[in-house]
Amino acid sequence: MATLLVAVVGATFAYFTATATGGDKGGSEVSVGTAKVSNVNVTASPESITNFETIYPGVWLAAGVGVKAEYEGDHDNDYKVTYTLNGSIDLSALKQKNSTSSFTYNIYKVTGDAVTEPVTDCAVSTSGTSGLEMSVNSCALDTNLKDTNKLFETDQTLDITTDSDGKFEITKEGLELDVEEIGAAGVHYYLILKYANDPGSNQATTDQGKDIKLQLSGVTGTKVSLKS
């Protein structure tokens, strides 16, 4: 049994709210973010991320988690760990509002230093006179988040028009770390949600004031095996 800190990044703003969290909240050994198996300790903990502060249609959002695999005590062999990365995206507030906006996501893996601003260079534009016709024309990803680091070959689509409640569980199985190569530096995963800007619809009226919540909750199913 282990309990990890959970960090919340986000606040309430005039237009939209975004909440990003990471780190497992604890539970049984098979579902916690930290599990000691043999003489290897695997830890998942939240990343501190600077998100776009005011969430307009078209913005990209991020949530992150770091995963470390470290030896505890003496060891005679080299190990690797295999695990499942878990997360969630909650668009239920937009579902309740009957939004037709489209969303895609992907997860990027970065070895080395954490990325504090995964999403960069979002440019806001304003049209109309009511103050609600604001949107984001474009966003970019940090240079460390390259296509070659994607966990999914293509971006995954979220359809809130057909989903029952607008809540989506995110999993990626079969991820591996070589313990002696990664060590204390760990790896970092970034869940990137792309919220499409549709100039042909009035997203400002439909979606205003609604919450978008992202989370990478940690790892489960941790298994340690000898490195071949």
C-alpha cells in the first residue's frame, strides 16, 4: 500500500476551466502507482504543468506524469518493468450542453528532464462584438514532444455526441522500462488533448463556461522481469 501526492493544476477563469492532475491515489497492490516487486520500486507521480490559462475553442491542453523504476537494496541481476499507463478525460460538462465540438488526444513519452510547458504558442483571436467569439487559431508542442515519441500511431478521437456520459478512460498497455538505464531520471508521459476550433459553428455560445478535465492517474499491473 502506498499513497502518492496528487497535484492539481488549474483554476476557474471567465471563459473555461481546465484541470490537470497526475499520480495515483492509492489502493491495492495491483492498482497503485507505486508497487515494490522483487527488489525494484516503480513510482508514478504528477508533473507540474503550465497549461493555457483561459480555455477557448481550439486550445490544446496537457496533463503529465513521471514514472521511475529504481532498485531498492542490493541486486544481482538487471531488470525491466512492464506496466499499463492510465488516465482519463472528462468532457461531461460539454456533453450535458449538447456540444458538437470534436476532440483528439495522444500521449507522448519523454526520457530525461520533465517538460513544464508541453503546449506552446497558442494564439487567441477575437471576432464579433459580444466578447464570446474567441478562439485559438493554432497551438504547438514543445520540441521534445515529437511524432516519434507518440504512444499511439495516430491521434485518438473522442466523440461526445455518441458517448454515454462524456467521460473517457485512457490506457496504454505493455510499456517497458529498463531499470538500470532509466534510474532516478525516469520517463515522463504527457497526455495532450486537442480541442478543435470549428469556425462554422458557434462554439462560444455552446461551450462557454464548461470544464475540461485531464488526468494521468499512474501505472497499474506492474511486473518486473529479468532483462534478457
